[in-house]
Amino acid sequence: MRHLLSTADLSLDDAVQILDTAEEMSSVSGREVKKLPALRGRTIVNLFFEDSTRTRISFEAAAKRLSADVLNFSAKGSSVSKGESLKDTVQTLEAIGADAIVMRHWSSGAAAQLAASGWVRSAVVNAGDGTHEHPTQALLDAFTLRQHLARRTGVTPTGTDLNGAHIVIVGDILHSRVARSNVWLLATLGARVTVTGPPTLLPVGIESWPCEVTYSLDDALAENPTAVMMLRVQAERMHQAFFPSPAEYTRGWGFTDERMRRLEGLGDGDCLIMHPGPMNRGLEISASAADSPHNTALEQVANGVSVRMAVLYLLLSGVPDQTPSTPHIRAIEGKAQA
């Protein structure tokens, strides 16, 4: 794996390797000293052209737990505001010593352009490009799902896929890079995926995606899915009216208290409520659902560090085909201490 640009590029073996590596990294995150010297001497640049809290801090924490040096770059207040091109910006950063560039950009395809351009030799990680993809978010969502399914069945999550799981993705599919990445990754991992939302918020050509499409959230919930993934309504990307009113949207596609009670009544109450954050309480999700013990939003954030540690490790460790075991991690620590 040279870059991580899209979940559509990941084979089943690739995806499982990243998730298995994240499983090992999660043991590091649970220790008192959350450090592993695997990337000591490496420099990782967080290059963010859009605002971010969770993703940027998560990548920074992941890099530091691997003992890499981290440079945080924000387009605001930089030479970008003076008209500097993306090419000149990234070449400047590589001249400083970047080994990997984690980039979030407002333009769809920006990360792929950077990786294919030959402008830099660094590994490129797509941290969200426009309305296109957000691969590490999908990976952390899959990691969270796999851990919950493993706990229910009593099996070890390592080496397993999501075969048999049914995930419903709800809301603003049109503007959601999270939805796109999740549809492709979850399908690769063997899950059944259903997307639902207002017709105006479903993209043209969605019939070709590896998922089922319905306009009724209630019909999708009636099948008692494994997890319901609520998406934020991205008002900042909307330049016209996509639904009559917030109240109408909530009535049709919000995860309300009534829908939560109805879903719990269909089975054993184990359906997960997922959300990539930030949540618009009262619009796409009620306060009770947001605070429910079935809501995995904070768990997803915590798992994001382990997943991003795995991605950075596999890209930069020099052993891209090797999934580290606990003894392997201990060996890395031993060499660093020697």
C-alpha cells in the first residue's frame, strides 16, 4: 500500500489487514504509556484546507503514539491565502522533510491528484476530499462494527470480516464523503448496506453503488439492522433547498425517540446507532438517541486513533505486507530501548 486515497481501492485482504493492525494498535492505546517507537524519525504533515476537529486531532494523536514528528498545517493564515498553489505548498512541506502527507481538501479528487502528480515522494493519506471520500472514517466505522459483532458472538475479531451484518446509512448521502467510503468498504467486507434519505439528497447514479436504496427510513428499520449510521445534514454545502424544512426532514429521516423505541422493540435492543460527528441534535438525531448507550459516536472517535495508527504504520514502517502481532510490537519496543 503506497497511499490511502479511497476505500474502493482496498481489496478484502487489504481492509482486513488494516483492521487487524488496528486491533494490535488498540492495545497500545490502552496502556498507561501510549507510545510505540515504530515511526521514530519520521515526519507526518497534517495538511488541512478545511476545518476539522476529530480527524486532525486523531491523526496527530496517532502519529505521536507511533513516535513520529508531526507538523500541523492550516490553510488559514498560510501562504495559501496569498495565492500559493497546492503544488508549491506540498513541495515546500516535503523539502522540510515530510514522509507522509495527511490531506483534507475542499476539492473532490485533490488527494488522488497529489498522489498521481509526481510532485512529492511522500505517502498520501486522504483525510476527506470534498464530497468524494473519507477512507479512514469508514475504516474506523468498520473497526467499531467488527468489535461489537465479535463481542456478541464471542469470536476473536482478528481476521474476520462483516459478513452477515446489515448497515443502514441515513440522510445526506449526496454531500457525504463518509457515506461513499462506507458503502464501498462495508460491501467489500461482506456487509449488506442500505442507504436511505430524501430523493433530493441521493446522488445521481446511486443505483450502480454496491448497496440497496430506499426512500423510507421506517421500511429500512423494520428489517432490524445491525447498525444505523446517521449522517450530518451538511448545510454548508447546500446552495439551494433540498427539503422543505428541518421539521419535515426530522419527521421523515431523523432518528427520533419514537424510532429508537420502535427499533428496540423489534429485537434484543442491540442495534448500534452510529454517527461520524459532529451531531446536529434535534435534526438528524434526537438528544436521547445521541446519549443512548447504543450510540457509538465516542467509541468511534477513540477507535479512530487506533485505525489511523495502523494506516500510518503500514504506509511508513517499511513492512507494508506484515500485520504486527503483539510480540512484533514488543520487538519494536525492544530494539528502540537497546
